[in-house]
Amino acid sequence: MKKIFLLLTVFSMVFASCEPLEDIHNAIDAKETVIVGDANYTLTDDDYSDLGLNYGSFSSIDDVKTDIPPFLADKYPAWGKSSTVNLGYKLYIGNAFSVDNYNLVQADYTTSGSSLLGFESTATPADHLVGILTTNISSPEEGDYASAQYYQFTGGAYTVTPTVSLEENLDYGTTAGDLTTTSAGAWAHHSGSSNQLMYAAENLTMAGYPTSNVGGSLALSSSGSEDVNTALASIITTNMVYSSALIKLSTVGGGTYFFHLMEEDGSYSYSARVGAKDDGSGKILFGIGATSSSLTYGTTAYDLDMTYLLVTSYNIATGVANLHVLSSVSNTEPTTPEATSTGSAGNSANRIGIRQGSGGPTALIDGIRVSNTWSSIMSNAVLADEVVGNKESYTVNYTYSGGAWTLPTTGFYAITDTDFADMGISNFGSSTSADDYLPTFLNIKFPYAKVGDELQVLYKYVSSSSGPQTRGNSFTKTGNNTWDTYKSTIDKTTGFGHDGTVWVIDNTIKYTLTAADYTLVGNGNYGNFDVRTGRDEETEASRVAKINTILLNNFPNDAEGQKYIVSYNIYNGAAGVWQLAVIKTGGAYVKQ
């Protein structure tokens, strides 16, 4: 009989529709089978990339709630209501505390009564630093740190008019050749084999640097041996002398100096000798010798084939020379140089020398300047007189506590230069992670720390992109006699459930009753619920009551709102498995 009715239906559709099977197909499609699935899944690097999370983690639970439902819908397109996924992912929870690096500026020193770029020698900086930090750091939070970096003069100061003594753009045409010939004598040979130091038509450039993107450049060769020099327009005999150049190294060797100040031609009274060497991994370490060919090298590894601005200072009165390596122009002299060297005092600056020697680099040099102030290295404008003098740099750390900046006392330690020396390094950086050193160091430094003790540690970190800065982290003493590092990114698992329409964050736990559970509620003989008419578990209310007893017994500490999908055995004339969804409400589990 069923076949007859189906044939009649199909026969009638032939005359009622242009596509007689279309309605049948639509009816079948409309009755989509709901698949209930369960999975444990951890996001991969590719998943984070697909989600646009380039740091490989979520920054908030709200982002998880927003981004994961469409991700799961795409990954499990056939799964429907009551499906669950326990999703593992990385969550960024923030640093243990914030460290604000603050370098004092002229306006800050003015509040102390100083017209100098630094506290006067008679001032007490601690009397002013709290007020300066309060004014300049907005919205600090309890427990944050501020690293105040400042100068203080060690004695008297002097006034100087910023003056450029040399601006060399190397603008000698578009044809390469040996430098002394191409420059028509502007550069003179003074040592080594003649006509080996070349002029290149390619120039170097850096935004904001006044001697940039003009003419050509000097081409140093690691196999060359010629040394040349050019004279300054005005000789500098007192106070400070600054020299600078754009440089791009294509190879680097064992190390020697290649750029320096010098006195008269024929004199070997060289100052502020700048050199470079291989760091052991194909990158560059820059160094300086105040008046010696033995250089002090910095610790930052710089890249080949990148343009950097080298700036040196030489104090004629003290013999101290500093080197700064910049990837962009800085209008103020950085607090901490890349390298420092102390040599003989009293050398005047008459010329700039370029040297090719054994162990030297292959490089282009351009945009050479010499002046008596940092400001006139960075500008060709007419600048106001500056008050300068010998000064020292200092760093003092404060913490924000009780609504004010105070000096930290307990639970705090700042790594000193001596500590770094004990660890065999000078600072932390990308290749010297603090986490690799500090747990061992803290064990040695604080041998009597107790399990659970927490220490907030600040330290110097040097970055090739941002230079020296103060960073920090929190460490906790653990039972295995070490110090655990606070992790800003944690592994987290969150449950998601399908509500019939979309995926939502869900704390549902899927639980299957055990033999002990059936025994607990008096159903141990058969290990099931008898749901036949007239039997104890015929009504759903009776089954909910027994499941409530089981869950409260097994999981007494569950919070309000905890959900379960409980699978249980039934007998209704045949064995089977049913499910019941419950939620903890008012201290008891009730049906959802």
C-alpha cells in the first residue's frame, strides 16, 4: 500500500512541477541529521595565524568568546546541539608589573633650579624625583615601577656655541675611483698603499640626519691597506668633540679601528677610534678606543647590510670617549653609550681619519660630521648656546604604592653591574634571556629564601631597536629549590558547547555514571535505572533526584552554574543509554 501512495505522489508531481524530483530532494535536505560530537583540541601556530593572532595568543577571554565560535563552526561544520569541545589555547594575562623608563629632560631639571641638562653638583636628586615622576607618568597602578634615568654634574659647567667643524657629503660625482684622486685632494693619503681606498657612487641615507642622501660614499675593503684623512674647517682644542658617520657594513672581520679623529697629518695622536668585529655569529659588535688602538666593544649585536649612524664623543679634558650606535636620529644624547673607553687627555681634533687594516670590515661610509655638541651633529640650523659640563648618569627605581612613588624596600631587588659580571655578562637581551640566568642567580644570592617567597627583580635589558632600558619580572621560590618565573602567557582550557545554533563558552562536563554511583543511590544490583511503567525511575523527576545525589557526593565543591551532561544506563524492556543535562542552582542540580 505504501508503494502505491508513493507512486501516486511522484506521478502527480510530474504534472505539477518542471522538476518533479526537486521537492523530494528539498524535503530530504531539510531533515538534516544532527551529529553530536565531543573533542579535545589545542590551537596550533597555523590556527593563531588564521585567526590573525600574530603573537600566538589571545589577549582576553572576550576575544576567545568572539573568535572561537566561528572557528569551531568551520572546523566541525556537521556538529550540532549538545556537541562539546574542550579547547586548549594560550592566553596573555599581562606582565607581573609595569616598568616605565623615564629619562629626565631639561624641563625636569629646571624644577630643581638647574639651567643645565642635569642636576647641579650641589643638588639632591631624591628631593625632586618623586615630583617629576608624579608629573610625567600618567595613570600608574599599584605595584608598578618607574626607572628614573638622570644626569648630575660633577663640578662646574661651561657655555659653548654649537659649531660644525666638518660636513662631508662625499659629493664627488657619479664615477667610482680611488678617493684621493676623485676628491681632487680633499682627502689625503697618509699611510699604507696609495689609491686603495675607493670612492663609490652609492650614498647612504637616514631620515632627519642633515648629512644624508647626497653624492657618494667611501668604500672600505677588508683587503685594503690605505689610510686617508681630511681636514676640519676649524680645529677643536677644548671641551668636547663629537664625530659621526653613516655606515653600512657588508662583511666584518676579527676587529680593528677604521674611523677616528686625529691631530696634524703625520701625527699618530688619534682619538675616538671606532672599530667593528664579528660577534661570532655573523653579526657586528662596535667598539671604541679613546686614544688607543685597543678597543672596548659593546654587547649589542648589529646586522650586516644595515645603515647605522655612529656618533662618538671625546672629552679633551678627561680623555673619556663614548660611542653611540643609532638606527634613527636622536636629537638628544642617549643616557647610556654602546661602549666607553678612557685614554689620554689633551688630544686636539684637527682631522678625520679613515683606516683600512687587517681585521677591518668591508663597508660604505657617508655623511661624516665633526662638531663641538651633540645638537650640531644632528642639525645645520643656527643653534642657541648650550651650557655643558662633566656629568654622570644614574638610574633610580621607584614603585607606586599607596598612591605615591616611593623607594621599594621589601620583596625587591635590582640587578647591579657587579651581579652581571658574576653571571659573566653585562646585561640581558634577546640572546641572553633573564629566565636563563636569574633562577640560578637568586638561589645563590638568597640562599635562605623560603618556599613561597616572592621577589620582584629589575634589570638592564639592551635591545638593538630601542637601546638600553630597565625591565623586570616576578620570581617565586618553589619546593624544588629554585625560583619560578612569572609567565605573562599561560596555557588555558575552556569548554565550548553547541546550543543548536552557535558555539558558546560552556562549562558543561560530560559524565558517565559508574558502578559506585548506581550503588550509592540503591541501583547497584543491575547498574541501571529501570524506567518501565510503575518502576522507581519511571519519572524524570526521580532520575534527576538520584543524579543530584550522585553529583553532590562526587563533586561537592562545584560552583553555582556548573553544568553536566550525565549519561546513564536504562532498562525499558531492553538495555539502553540516556542522557540528562543538569545545572547547579541553589546548591542542587536541576534539569536544564
